[in-house]
Amino acid sequence: MIDDPMDRIAAALERMSPAPLAAPDFDAATAFVWHTDPDRLVPVPQVARVDLPLLIGVDRARDTLLANTRQFAAGLPANNALLWGARGMGKSSLVKAIHADVQASHEGLRIVELQREDLPSVGRLLSLLRGASQRFILFCDDLSFGHDDAHYKSLKAVLDGGIEGRPDNVVLYATSNRRHLMPRDMIENERGSAINPSEAVEEKVSLSDRFGLWLGFHPCDQDQYLAMIRGYCDAFGVEIDDETLRSEAIEWQATRGARSGRVAWQYFVDLAGRKGVTVSGG
């Protein structure tokens, strides 16, 4: 029992402001997920991903991001990257595949997934990573901001770093369906209704300008779609003749009203199940 009033105050303050989080064992895994309340980095024993050679139709983005990641892993200057564009075209798959590919030759490379809603805690996460000997890809998937969303201000801590600067051992890779991280109609509405239209959206729009790399992803054509599926079949040992694959895959695409890498994978999973073949990843 604590009788001294000062001791009671000190105990209450300690509960309100817990001691800084101890650095986890970064050698326990190559991938981690950041959680808050309480703050913690949870190791991911096995990342859900596909191998880099299976990602078809994204050659330019793949080569650019791969070169950037190799530079970063080697301790050389590297840019933050924004992967934007069509849904289901492999943006997040590419980040995870490149991490695995580069990590095979640079054992100190780690990837840390950060949810958009946890962006306000990013300063605490950076403090935790700053002193580590490993190098970290901070990965934020499906990033976008709404009209009254102030989370984008927290993201500047990663992109600009504030007075401390971004840690040299951290780089940010983010994916988004939107090039400017906010809906086009919101940009136009604010420009049309604001007293000073340019200032109304400049802060949010300029956020995407802080990424050194902009990598665009566009809908695939039918040949690429079929090549993706054939690549999965060859990689996992699923046997099917070209004519059957083509007719089934096109029908599958038609029922979903879209053609993308994600739709190709979904058809392949169905095909593999019918063929009795076990697959993982995706």
C-alpha cells in the first residue's frame, strides 16, 4: 500500500506514461506487424506472398523498386516509394515479393507493416527502429485520406522526418488506388469552394510529391491475364491445356466484370482446388 501522496502521484503518472517499449528481437523474423494499445511489434513467421517471377505485367515497376530496395539494403541512399493505380494489379504483392527477394542476399533487411489507422503512432515506431542495426521497409497498404482526415500529417514524420530526420535505416513503401492519396472529386470540390483554392488542397496533394518514386499500375490486357494464370499453373504443377485454360479463365473474368492479377489468382485457386493441388501465398 502506498501512503505517501507523492508516491501515489508518481505511481499514477507511471501508469499514464508507461516506460518506453523495449526493442524486440529483430532476428526473430524478417517481417513484423506494428500494433498499438499497447505498442508492440509482432513477428510474422511466414509472410503471405507470391514469388517475384510470378508477377507479370509490372516489369517497369518491378525493376525500379527492386533496384531501389537493393540500394537501401546495401546501406546506400534510396527513395520512399508510392505504388498507385488499378486495384488487384499486384502493388502490395510486389512489395512483399521484392522484400523476400532482396532479403535472401541482405539478411538484415526487415519489413514492418503499419496500418493507416495507426499512423498517429508512427513517431513511436520510428524511435524504436532508429537504433536498430537492421534496415526496415515500413509498409503501409491501401493508403488514402478523406476530407477531414488528419492522419496524413503523421505520415510526414516518415517522409520528412521533422527535426530529427527520417532514420537512415527506414524507408517507406505505400500502396494506394489514388495517385494523390485523396479522391479526385474532393480535390476539385475544395479547389472550387475554397477562398484560396490552391492552399486548400496543396498540403494533402503535396504529400504524394514527397515520395521519390511514383510507380503506376494499370489494368492488364487479356494476354497478360492468361500469362499470369499459366505462370501459376507451371509454378505449382497444375496441369491444364491452353484451350481449356483460356475458355475457363475468360468466363471467370466475365463473371467478375474485371480483369486483373487478383482475378487471375482467384481463378487459379479455384482451378488448383478442382485439380487437388495445394497452394499457398497470394
